[in-house]
Amino acid sequence: MSYAGFWKRFAAAFIDLLITSAVGGFVVPIVGLLYAASTGTVVGAEFVGLIAGALVKWIYSATFESSAKQATLGKMALGIKVTNIDGTRIGFGTATLRHFGKIVSFSTLFIGYIMVAFTEKKQGLHDIMAGCLVVNKSEDNNPTEYATLRSPH
């Protein structure tokens, strides 16, 4: 397997940040307004909006990474995908663990992310916690998929 390096993963994460920020830019105010309208007060509306934004990011990453594509839109754009240690697709629960593990990677002054540049399998702390790899998507990583795509039948 060919592991995806730090800068490729960083670029994918940046694309995903733009996407989730755009979606959150619509969802968060709507949820906040609905909360304020239903309770008759704006107290707590900002907090509810922030929770909605966090849910958007979690559902986005966990759903896409556990899908058949094994990648968020940012990862797809960069030609990388998330797998388990054996190189197979991860489930929604593992994708969720990986997503929330990023809180730990962030909380360590980004050391959990910087680890990607220095570990043998290019894993961040959140990848290690969830038992995941981020690999370059190519025919070498999935010979069955490559054979299916190239088959004349």
C-alpha cells in the first residue's frame, strides 16, 4: 500500500473544511432560528447552532469515509481513501471514532496531526486510535477494483 503523506492529507482536509463550512453556514443559522422561534428566546440558540455545526462535520466525515468510496469529497479530489489496517473499508462506527479522535490530535497542539509526517504508515494519532490508514487510491491498492474497471466484459 502507498500511504498518503502529510501535505496531501492537509490539502484534502482543507477542501473538506471549505465544504463543511459552506454547509454549516446554511444549517447553523437555520437551526439557531428554529430553536429561538420554538422556545421564544434567543438564549441558547447560538449553542444549539454550534452543536448543529459539529453534527454536520461528524455526519459528513463518518458517512463518506465509511461509504463505498471510502473518502470525503476532499480525499476523493486528492485521490486518497481511508481503510482499516488490513486495507479494507471501515464501518460507520470506526469512522466516527476516527472523527472524534481528531479532537485528541487537535488538543495535543496538533502533534497528533504532525505525527503523519513522521510515522512509518503516515498515521496521525486519530488514525492509530481508530486502527485506520489513509492510502493513495490506485490500482495497486485494490487489484480487484482495477481488474473490474479494465475488464472488457
